[in-house]
Amino acid sequence: MNTEYTVTEAANRLRRSVRTLQRWDRQGVLVPKRTITNRRVYSREQLDAFQGVVKPVEQRRTIAYCRVSSTAQKPDLKNQRSVVEDFCVAYGLSGTEFIEEIGGGLNFKRKKFLMLVSAIVSGEIGVLVLAHRDRLVRFGYDLLEFLCAQHGCKLLVINSEKLSPEQEMVQDLMTIIHCFSSRLYGLRNYRKSLKEALANPSP
């Protein structure tokens, strides 16, 4: 059950003043949602997480997150899920929820990824299952691992093999090159379209 609090109600629950919550909002310490009329609204889960209230393990969700970088890799996404499903059965994880996403590992604004991180921080998730570390993020995995540990989320990685430093460097460099080459290609197309528009202005 999702319960929402106004800024006054949230302040009473946290035993702080409304002015303090307003300051925390500006500072990014405790940021609420905003209604259509721009009023602050806090969820029960958000306040629980802020106060360090974590649900019992048996009440938290088990999530399996699967990701590929592009729609052309959809068959890989299917295979990835199949492997994770088999692991969950073998590990005795019942009621596992699957989150599947298509998006680059360097993109930290992926919609489902952000929802997942919010759920971890709010203490909703007890177990998170990944096929590989880089399915969650290409860079910054250690930070996400720390975040899970801080909020009582057990992180299970099926293939935890670590590459050698040289292999990791090559893989990371290839990812960065691919990312920037894609952006440059898009920029060239943009410039071409702009030149055509300038050369043939609409009447």
C-alpha cells in the first residue's frame, strides 16, 4: 500500500520543521515528488528509507535484471533471461520478478534502471540477480554494489569471472569508442539535415 505525505505530514513524521524539509529538497538531501500544482509529496517508502527503516527480508522483492544494448540483440536478451531463470530455480528463489531493458550500459538515465535503483534505496528489494556485472552498468558497478549493501539488498551475479586488467581496459575503451562514434555519426546526420534546411528554406 502506497501512502503519500504532504510536506507538513512528512515533517511531523520526521520530527523536523517544514523549513528544514524545504532546505533538504533544495540541497538534494531528501527530494520529494511534485504534484501538478507543484506541491511536495513524499512516499512512505521514501521516508522509511530516509529513516533507515528496512522491510523484513521475507517482505522484500526478488528482482532479476536483464539488459542488452540494442534491439538487434533481442535474441541475446531472451537467452540471458533463460540463463537467469534457470539460476533462480536452482538457487531456490521463488516469485522472482524480471526486469528486461534495452539500452547502453553507459546510459545512467535508463528508465527501468532508475526505477530499480530507487527500489533498492527505498528498501523494497531483498535480492538482485544479474547474469553479468556489466548488465547493470558498464562503469560504476562498485558504487551500485555498495548501494545494495547499504540498503540490505543481496546482489547475486551468475558469472562473476573477472577479466584481467588488460582485458578490462580494452573492453572499456571499445565501449567508449563505440559510444562516441555513434554520437559523431548522429552529429554528422544533424549537420547534413541542417545544411539541407538552410539551402532549401520553406516558403
